Amino acid sequence: MESSEKQTDTMKVSVLASSSSGNVTYIETPERKVLVDAGLSGKKIAGLMSSIGRDLSDVDSLLVTHEHSDHCKGVGVLARKYHLDVYANEGTWNAMAHKIGKIPLAQKHLFEMGKTKSFGDLDIESFGVSHDAAEPQFYELHHHGHSFVILTDTGYVSSRLEGIIKGANGYLIECNHDTEMLRMGAYPWSLKQRILSDQGHLSNDDGAATLIDVLGNQTKKIYLGHLSQDNNMKELAHVTVSSTLEQHDLGVGHDFAVLDTDPARATPLAVI
């Protein structure tokens, strides 16, 4: 009986969509079902939830990282249609107000940067990142000794931030671009500079370097996320990260799995 209870008392995750065009992650525990970001239309998010055997009407909370459209596009629609409680810090609420429309006051909640909130059997910790948004913050979700880190949309990862997210069971880590593809690509120079800056996005190499510093013995799943559709390829991100970790004698494919995400296809619901 005890082992059966243990088996069901888990945190499960599906990266519903991740790319420079839209981001949504679903996390569930026995007591809670939450989304982090809603960067696609409500209809698309509902379809992605259905593809993993889950229903949006069962979700109780939506956490927003920042006001860029690829993270907040569907926030207003989901909040109004499914009566979700929405959490964001003050800077993000103010910055996304004109993008999401009116949300009933009772559903709007402040989640300050650097704080931890308890949602039943799920504790969620927020932390700031370096990105060109009003007050960008991401989250580490904790359930009974297991944790999952979502970290995208940052130009760099400080040693202080590495200390906060070190040793998690699972990571969704940004691998936005291949630096050479970006430099040689068609983007205007001003946009290239923005992406490469300290308030831009992590490259494949940056994502790999961060993982080298934060992976622990408990880490089992690494999702490569927020890939640019113009300046990266799944295969390139996967090979770059995997080979870099292997060069540092880390057990890719043995101790942990490196997993791809997709702009339009959910990853299988997996225990973290």
C-alpha cells in the first residue's frame, strides 16, 4: 500500500509548447494543477492539454514570468474562460495589462520576486532574471523533496542564480540560438545585439555551461527550451548541449535524459 501511495504522490510535468513564438508549461501534483505562462491562443493551449489527457478546466492557477507576448498572449482568455487565479509580480501586471484585457480582481494575485508561495502540496519559488522586460522572474516548483526549474529568457545566469537553482530534479533551460547562426542570419544588427546582450537570451553554449554548474545527483530530466525558429535547430541544440555535458564527464543518457521541446507539440507528461 505504501509503495502505491508513493507512486501516485509525484510531481508531473509537460512542456506544452516552447519556442520564441509561444511558451506554456503544465505541472501537476496530487492536489494542484498549474500552468506557467500562456504564450499561445486559448484554443491552442486547450488542444495541447487534451493531447496529454488533461483538461484546462481542471487547472487552478496560472503563473506569468513576464509580459512578452510569447509568454502572456493567452493569459486574459484563459483567466476569463476558465476562472483561473493568475499570479505575477507588480511590474509584470502593469506591463501586460493592455495585452490581456480585464481580469476579475479576485483572480489577480501578486507574486513578488524572490518569494516562495505555497499552493497546497506545491511550493513555488520565484527568482529574477536578466531580460529586457519590466520585472522578469521565473520559478522553481517544489513537491515533497522534488523540484523542477523553469529558466528561459535571460541574457546570462549569475553565480547567485546558479546557487538558487542548483541540484533540481528537472530543468527547462533556455537554448535560444546558435551564436554563429544568429550572427550570420538575416536579423537586423540591432536585434542581434539585443539577443546577444546580457538582457537577451541564452545560446546553446550558454545553456550547456549553466547546466554544468547546476546539475546534481538528483537531476533526471533536462528539457531544452525557447529555441528560436530562425537561429537554431533542435538537432543542433541537442548535440551542442549533450556533447558539452559529455566532455565534462556528465552521464548523458545514463544519469539523466536530455529532451527536446517543440513549438506546437507537448512533451509526454512525465514524473519529475
